[in-house]
Amino acid sequence: MNHDRLRIDLADLAEEVTPVDLRDRALRTSRRLGIQRAIATSAAAFVMVGAATGTAFALIPRGDAPAPIPADSPSVIVTPSPADPSPTAATSAEPTVLAGTRYYLGMTDGEARVHAVRGATDTVLARVPYSDNDPCTRNSITISPDGRRLAWVVATDRDRGLGTLVTAGIDGSNKRNLAADINCFGPTALVWQGGDLLMVGRQPTRESVQYDVRTGKVVLGPLDPILRRWSADGRYLAAESTDGQPFVDGPSVHRNYNYTPPADDAAKWGGWEARSVSMDGRYVAVGWIGTDVSREDGSFAVVDTTTGKEVDLPGGAGIRSIMFTADNKVLVRRATGISVLDSTFKPLGTVTEPAALGDLTLLAYAA
């Protein structure tokens, strides 16, 4: 069990953990160890993969002050897009069922492009360049849940998957080198809690640490390198204990749960993790973890943590990703568009996406 989770005295909570079946525990522990082995042994192979995302598999020295940035840290240029970009028609009218802003990430031509889509307008807000020798930027760049900030890692040691942590505004302004020797490998290298707190992994120890990006200070850690994901408002956490037991934790709940994914699909992957958490902490969207060390952004199901069962989502198969939003909506993305559901999973409507967004990753939605 993680001894440093937010707002939790785990010495007391350990007495409340429900015993789990030993066979299930062994399977989950094996899955967790397999993920860690893949990260430790696949770094060289990852350099050859033009993969794209990133809950931090942590690597951080003890202490609670950020390491100084070396004088020879690489200079990173973020180029904001022109002030008057050409809009792309998303729908024939403002999709009132989803009237906020969707933030997408696209990787093309040696740069990461951040798109903001609102109504019928698609605007490229920022362009972050990267080279073929930098596997970190494309594997780590992420958008905060409130759509206000970017964060990514620029490689300084490509073979080990280490680099400089960079933060900026959503349009690429106010760029700042925050810390050195940050890990960029793993299915989720950088993990936001709300819009200001960012969890990362640092060398040389395999531990996680959380920064307040406003101050550049460490506010939590070092922690065990376990899978973590917060709800969009930062109040509820979905994670694993060090022995592989999934749990959710927040102001009104601390719950262990067990989930068994479809066996035929599970055999093709290196495990699963929570990718999004509902505003009440009851539901998690789960996604597969690859067998190498590259990022994964998709989701394939919603799990009710009170039962360990999948929720029957309307709209059929072909799910690409699932996102719980801060305004209590559920966005289920398919090739045909986004099904918008309420917090009880009842359909509210559908938003059609233009073809230009089809290959991009939906990373955030702000109402």
C-alpha cells in the first residue's frame, strides 16, 4: 500500500483493507512487476519507436527540493501558432451538448501540435518541436485537465529515457525548465492532479514526486512508483498499492476493488491501468498498457469500483477513449465521433469530429 498518498494516514487505512484472493493478488503483482521489467529493459528499443503519451513510473532522489538544471540543459523552443489560424469545420453548428473546449494532441513533422476545438473552430494553439533523437517529447507531452498548461520532457539521455521537465501555458507561453533527470518512459510519464500539480518520476531512485508547477517546488514525495490517476478536479485518486491491489481514494471513499479484463484481449497487452476517474470516485475508465515503454492514451471500458464489473455503455463497440469531465459528463470517443453521456451514463447527444482530428489524441476538456 502506498505510504504517502494525499490526505491519507495509511497506517490507519491498512487496518481497513479488505483481504483479497491470493491467486488474484499474485496475478496482479505479476502484472505490476511485468510492467516495471518492461520499462527497465526496453529503453533502447523505445528509441526506435515513434510512439506517442504518459501515471508516472517514478524515479526520484530523496529530498524535497528540485535538482538544479544543468547549465548545458537543452534550449526548447515552443512556437505558438498564428493568431488567426484557419478554422476547421467540426459541425454545422455549435454542439451545445458539449459547448466547452476540447484539447487535442497531434504529432507530425517533428513537432507536437496542441489543438483547441470549440464549436466549429479548430485552432492550433502551440507547436512544440522535437527531433528524431528525442524520444521523450513525443512520449511525455501532456495537457492539464483544465486546459491551461502543457508539460513535457526534453531528452538529455535518450537511451535511459531521461530529460528536462518543461512546463508552459497552453499556447506555449511562459515556458520554464522545472527539473532535470526526469523519466519520460512508461505508458504515462507525467500525471496531472488538477491544473497545478504534476507527478513525475526522477532518477536515480525508482520513486515518484509531485511538483507544484506554479512555484516549481516539490509538494509530495518521494512515493512508491505505482500507477496513479486523478479525477479532473484532482479530488479522487485511482492507483495501485505496491502489491498490485487497485484502489480509489478521496474525500468520501477509500475502496479496494478487483477487476478482471477480457482474457483474450489481456493476453496481447502488458496489463491495464485507470486512465480517467469519475468526479465521485466510483467509476474508472481503464486502458491497456503496452508491452514496451511507450505511452498509451486510449481506454476500452468503464469499471464500477463498487462491484468490479464493467459498465454497459450506450453506443456499441469501437471505443477509442473514455474521459470523465469536471462538469460530470462522460465523453466516449469512437471513430464515428464523441458520445456525450451524463454521470449515470445516459446519452445526452453526439459530437461529430472532422476528419482532421481523427488521428489526434483527445487529452482534456474544459467546460
